[in-house]
Amino acid sequence: SVSTTAPPEVPTTRTDRDRIGSVKQQLSRLLKESLQALFPYEIEPLVAACQAKFGDYQCNNAMGLWSQLKGKPTEFKNPNSIGQAIAKNLPQSEVIESTSVAGPGFVNITLSNKWISKHIHNMLVNGIEEWAPILSVTRAVVDFSSPNIAKEMHVGHLRSTIIGDTLSRMLEFSNVEVLRRNHVGDWGTQFGMLIEHLFDQFPDWEDAGDQAIGDLQAFYKASKLRFDQEPAFMARAQQAVVRLQSGEDKYRHAWKKICEISRKEFDLVYQRLQVQLEEKGESFYNPYIPDVLEEFNKEGLIKESDGARVVEIKGHNIPLIVIKRDGGYNYASTDLAALWYRLNVEKAEWIIYVTDVGQQQHFDMFFTAARTVGWLPDPAKNTYPKTSHVGFGLVLGSDGKRFRTRSSEVVRLVELLDEAKSRSKAELKKRLEDNGKIKDWKDDELDSTAEAIGYGAVKYADLKNNRLTNYTFSFDQMLNDKGNTAVYLLYAHARICSIIKKSGKEIEELKNLEAIVLGHPDERALGLHLIQFAEIVEEACSNLLPNVLCEYLYNLSEMFTRFYTSCQVSQWPATSFLLARSTASVVRNRWAPEKDRSMETAASRSSRGFDE
Ligand code: ARG
């Protein structure tokens, strides 16, 4: 049996302080009280944002309740009268200005301006953390990036890295403890050939530095070629796997070396993207596999098929192979052990896997296997622990085919990021030359700004579409300052900052002023959109869809522009600058794990590039 480190404690009391959650959650609370007064059983309020002409939100319970009452004695005449009763029984609250009931009982709710303003003010004083939604999960594992040692880290891994990091950040912002896991492919039969090739090619590999192998991808290719063509080499490679797995020193050493070289490559990408990850590769879970499979065996779930050991999976016509014909473990047995570890040792309630949709079946199958052996509840119950596969589509080139370089090689990520940076730097320089500001810029400022814009553009282009769709990679598109791009958002943010700066208004003093006046309809619309931030993050987290947040931010910038266009700055009441400042805070949201401020500096620098 494997000894494990002491499991981390799952906190029993949540540190909710006196957080109020999203607007939706607040309205839900009020509606729940009303429903409780009317019906003797628990009813989950159905709250949704509604068309502006009816109000801000609506409650949609009446129709469903009416159909439940059918044939039973009731004081209600029709769904509309249920709606009326729900509205009438709402408790007194500063949140709601007025209600109206429409058609078959929709309760339209208009929020009070005073309360919207107070809510925004709260955030300005206490920070954006004030608007974190309240989620019902405490600890999650996000398994993302996860490239394979010695093989290329390709655009698929880049997507996984970007999406996984974004999901982690959104969950962390929502006070979920996230274990960011890099499930690197560092175990398996490919190491046999890699090690033997290392011994042959680099006899002094033990003393040579990390540069020993040089290009690891080329190294992989060369060893694969030998494996396929030289029977003697193949035999040695197979022997090497056995010797490695039985723990022979020299082989473990060589394996470690190869992993280290790969890791250095991966880290270059993570550093540039400011992504934090903790590596727990496939090899880590290897010692747990026998006990985990024994659990399945005890339940009679392991069958023999064609020399392999398999678990049959309901709803699938192929079984899940857990021990290969040669007796070795595989991707699936590793994933079962990793899941066991995450549930039992790490005590995660939600385990999220970010890979291309092509792996959907693998995840479906091993999730089902885990359910069969009793690790996970029926998903219909919607309780924890639960697992989710976050699939994503392909990255396409301009030819509509899988994204490749001209020589049809896999695109090297470092080179791709280099190009994003150099293109955005050239663009930035041109701008600065045109407006005569280039002399005020130091070269390292240019560099860090170009990085913020360039890498931001790559990330945002990936995040803004529904992740399941394929998207076409285009530097021209993602670096365009018009349209739904990171550049546009950075520009919008920079412009807001510059408006505030030019006004000479001291935000810190304004905070002590009375409430923000939501005078013009466009100003109120902006205020309302701002306070909906929490429920957008909540939705993006629950459905694991970063594009929901992107769309929100894009709309936010547009709404700001609309307000700015319809209300001249010279006529703004002082408190409108607070609204502008809140908009900037939401766009900027510093929820980076290490409280890193580089985004903030980059923003102030890019504001110098674009404006002033
Ligand atoms: N290494 C895999 C690949 O490159 C991804 C691993 C995803 N995580 C997992 N637990 N299976 O496709």
C-alpha cells in the first residue's frame, strides 16, 4: 500500500464574511421569502435578467406553480394572480424600486437607483473582491496544459493552458481554492527509446548540462525513427522500459534528465503567459494504480479481453482498457489513480480537465467507471464531488486546416509568442512615432507593453469564442484595435484612465461624496451592467465558459462608450468619475494569484501609448 501525505483539511465553515453575492442571488433571497409565505413547500426562485422595457429582472415561477396546482384546491384564479401574490409578498427592501406583473405572471423587478449606486460605491471602497460570487464549492482541481515530455507542446496545449488558467483565476476570484495541476505525460513506453538513444548519442550525458540534447523534438523524432527501423534498437528500448519501471538507477537518472530538459521548455511558455501550475505528472500516480485497480477488481468490474484487462462501460460499445496486453498501465489507469488521489488525498470537490474535444470519450468512459465503483454520485443529483471535462475545438490556419507552419511543422509556441510580441511592438512604435511620443519611452517599457498587448491578444482571441468551436488563428485580427479584441479592451481601459486623469478629480476624495447619480439612461445602463459582474463570473464558472466573461467585458466597454458619447464629460457630475473608475476596476480586475501588479503597470503604460 502507498503511504500518503496528510490530507489537507477541507474547511467546514466558509469564510463568507458578510458577502452578499450577486444581484441575482440577492433577489433570489427576497423572492424565496415571498414564495415561502405563499406556499407550504420549498420553491427555488427562477430569476433572470429581463428586457429593459419591462424592468431589470424578472421572476418566472408563476406559470410552473400554476401547472403544479392544477386540479388542486387553490385560492389562485390564474398564473397572473400567483405573480401578483409573489410581488405583493416581497419583503421590504432597499434593493427594489418597483415591480409589475405581466401576462402569465412574470414579476418584473426594477432595482432602485440608490441601491445600485450604493452597491458600486461599496466595491470602490472595499475592492473588486466585494463582487465575488458565492459558489457552493470550496476546493477544486483544474488539470490543464499537461503537455507530453519530449514531444511538442503544440497549440492544443496552448489552448488548454489559456483556458485552464482563466478558469482557475475565475474560481480563485470566487474564493475557491484551486489546485492547478500540470498532468504532464512523463511516463510510458516512449521513454525506453529516448533513454537508449540518449545513451548512444550522448555517452557523457550525465555530466553535460541541460543543453546536452539540444532540440528535444528532433531528438524524439530521431529515436522514433530508429525504433521503427532498427529491430535491435527496438528490443533494447523495450528492455529499457522494464529497467526504468523497476527503478534501476541509471535509467531513472536518464529519465529525470529528459524530463528536466522538457520542463525548462514548458516553463518558458508559462513564464511569458504568467501562468502558474504545479506539476504532478503521470509518473506521480503510478504507484497508486495497483491499489486503485484492486478496488475495481473486488467489485468484480475487471474483465479479461483479448489479453488485456478492461472495465466495461455502460453506454459504450468498447471497454476501458486499464492494463495493456503487455501488462503495462496506460492513460486510463493513470487517470483513474489520479482521480482517486484528487478525491481522497487532495479532497477536491470539483475536478476539471481541460483538453481538446477529441478526448471526450476517454473522459466520459473513466468518469463512468468512477461512478460505477462508487467514487462519484449520479450526475443527475447535481452534488459534489463532481468531474467535468472542459473540451475545446481546434486552432485553424488561414487555409482552414489545422494550424501549422509553412513547412507543415507543428508551430512552436515560443516562436508564436515571439511573433505576437514583435508585431505588437512594431505597431506600438509606429503609433508613438506618429504622435511624436516615442522619445518618452524607454526600450524596456516598449517591451513590457508589447508583451502585455501581444500575449493578451493571443489569450483573448482564444477565450472570446465558445471554447467548443474551432477558431482561426490570425495575428492581424487579434492585434486589431477595433472589434472584439484584447487591444480594443486595453484601449478602452486606457481611455477611461486617461479621462479620469485629465479631469484632475481625486478619486479618493470623491469616494467620500454622496452616491453616484445615475442620471442619464445610458449612465444607469452602465451602472446596472457593472453590478451584474458577479453573476456573470458565477455563470462563467458554473458552465466553465470563459467567453461569457469576455462578452460581458466587451459589452461593458461599449456601454461606457455609449455613456461617454451621450453625456459630455464637461457636464459630468463629479460622481460620474466614480462610475468611470468602477468601470476601469472591473475591466482590470486584478485577480492574479500572486497579487501581481504587472497588468496594472502595463495598462498605465499602454494608456500613454494610446492617449494623452
Ligand atoms: N498529456 C495529455 C495530452 O497531451 C493531456 C492530459 C490531460 N489530463 C488528464 N488527466 N488526462 O493530450
